[in-house]
Amino acid sequence: MMIVMIEYMTVIMYIVNRKLETGMRVSREQVAENRRKILEAAGRLFRERGFEAVTVADVMQAAGLTHGGFYGYFKSKTELIAAALADILVGPGPDADLAAYAASYLSPAHRANVAGGCATAALASETLRQAPEARAAMTAGLRRQIDDLSKHAPGDSETARRQAAIGSWAAMVGAMILARMSDDAALSDEILGETRAWLGTRNHKAKSNRRLS
């Protein structure tokens, strides 16, 4: 009888432990999913409205979570800003073609998609007045962008390709900021179109010179 009871209790303890392990695993997965939702919501809202116009309550509501739960994921809004920037500042990838990327970036569709578009164009000027962590995240994103574009920029040396990448990226971001700022639709379109054309001509000449050298 005692042996049966011991075996019974062993089975019960095994079942309880398995349920606890499963619950902990689900909890960890849910925490990761909730954090992803918060970062995604924050990234979109910050790009659309700016840092100061977005509250923690706005982010949590957009993420479908309760306001009070925020501090289980981030210590402060400042920490959230830095984490959101790190999350949304992604480069085009090492395989990106510079001409194709520029054409997509300098498009009316991207101009209209402020909330889902380039974080640098939307938030760079505001990041100047944020905490050092936010500036560090923006700088890290800038480095990734330049490094990725340098891999396929025209030029007969690493230095020349990096120069082309920096110049091209600065032109693209500047053009997008100006195009979004303008309340003159024709001028906005002209800024995008002429910057695309200028970059295309410049890159074509650089490639031609490389072939001739």
C-alpha cells in the first residue's frame, strides 16, 4: 500500500512540475511577444507623431496592453525610445542594390508612409534632444546603413565606395525630409524625382569611370 501511495505521489508531482514548466515557458513566450508588440507600436507612433507627442499610455493602447504593465518591460520612456530606435533602424541589407534602393526610398509611397518608413528621416532631428542612449542607437543605425550601402556603391576603392554611400544616403534622407515638409505637392514630387535622377547620373558615371580605368 505504501509503495502504491509513493508511486501515486510521484506521478502527481511529475504532472504538477510539468504544468509549472509549461506555464513558465508560455509566460516567457508571452513576455517576449508583448515586448515585440510594444516596440512595434512605439516605432510606428514615434515616427508618425514624434517622441514628445507620444505617451506611454498611447504606446500600450496601440499594443493592446494595459498601461500599468509597461514597467514590467521598460524602466522608463527614455529606455523605450532607445530600444524602439534600435529595433526600427535597420539597414537595407548587404545585398541591396544602391540604385534600386534609392528608387524605392525616394518614392511617393515611402513619402506617404511616415509611420512605417525611414526612422532616420522621421526622427533624426528629434533624437538630437534625447538621452545619450537614443543618440547611440541612432548612430549605430547610421553605421549599419553606411556599411550596407558601401558594399554595393560605385567606386574603385573602399574609400570611394564609402564616400558614395555616405553622400547617397545623406541625399536620400535630406530629400525625404524636404519632400515631406513641403506643402507644395509639385515641389515635393520634384525633390524626389530630381534627387533620384541626380543619384542615378552620379552612380552611372562612377561605374563608367570604373570600367574605363
